[in-house]
Amino acid sequence: MASALIHLAVAKKVLEHFDVKDEKHYYLGSIAPDIAKMVGLTRKRGHFIEEGIKSDTPNIKMFLSKYKKYLNNSYEFGYYVHLLTDVLWFDEFLPNFVKDDCLVSRTGELLHFDEDELLSILYDDYTNLNPQVLSYYNLDLSLFYEKFPFPVSHISEIPEKFFPDIIEKIGIICSKECNSNYILQFDKITHFVTYATMYVVDEIRRTL
């Protein structure tokens, strides 16, 4: 999955093309799927990935079959933006850096790690890049420190009772610091955000 700040960056750029009723509800939706594992739910559930399938890519048809009629709501719309962003992340972006349980280092070397080590390294890269992403896209993180009324969600995969956890846990992740960097470079991230914005906007226009 892309980092929370990368998701927020894509969501902000997508918002240049659409209007939403409530931006905080929209941004909450744009990070909500990633709370699943932190609150004891499965990532597959929150990302609409069929059980038994070895894939990290969200099943957009599965999501739309249940919730397309609610996409006029800010929260559900943001959730949809998140899933579309992850489709591009896992299908086209991440394979450039992760292949067969190996990381492609910045020098092109294949480094083998088990799954937990690989995820740890990738998350450290996210953390290392967060300040640059935050500054470059001038992201508003008031979502994480200003109280606001939570939306009424129709998405049962992430129950409303977990909204405070989304705010707290994702906010903590965004504020962490790390100096290690194995694979991800900032220019690759900005390229992804630009490309993802175009992809998401096109997919939404085809959907609505």
C-alpha cells in the first residue's frame, strides 16, 4: 500500500477536478482502508480483496457493486480514491522495486528479505520521505488534530466505531521520523502522484 501521506497527496490533487461536500470526510475516506490491520481487521477486507487470492490489488468491481450509489458522499468518494490509488500502486509502481520477495536497491541490486523485513524496510522509506511529501504538496494535517463530526458511513468493511483509531493511528504514523532509505526516491513519488491523479480522475469519470 502507498503511505498515508502519498494517499493524501493523490486525494488532494484529485480534488482539483471534483467538488465534495465535506473535505475532512473526504480525506478521512482517503486513508480509512489502511486502518484495517491496525484494529484487528484484515487488509483484504478493508481493500476489497477476495479471500484466497494471492494479490494486494483492490477489486474495484467488488467495491462498486456494493457502494457505487453512495459515491456522492464525501467519505465514500475518498475511500474510492484510495482503492483506485492502490490499484496503480500495486499493479504498476511497486513491481519496479519489489520482485519475488526481493527489493531492488537504489543501485539496482536485488536484496532478499522475508515478508516482514521487506515491509519494515518499505515503511521506513515512507517515513523517511514523509517530510518532503508533506512540504511539496502543502498537505493540511488538521484532520489529525482538529475535532470534527464524523460522517455516517455506508461502508461496513471499516465500521464507524474505528474512525477515532484512523485519526489517532494514522496521525502517529505521519509524525514519525526515520533516516533510512533503501529504494524509494522522492522524484519517483512525485511522478507516481501525478500519474495516479490522472488515472484516478479518468476512472472516476468513467464510473460516475
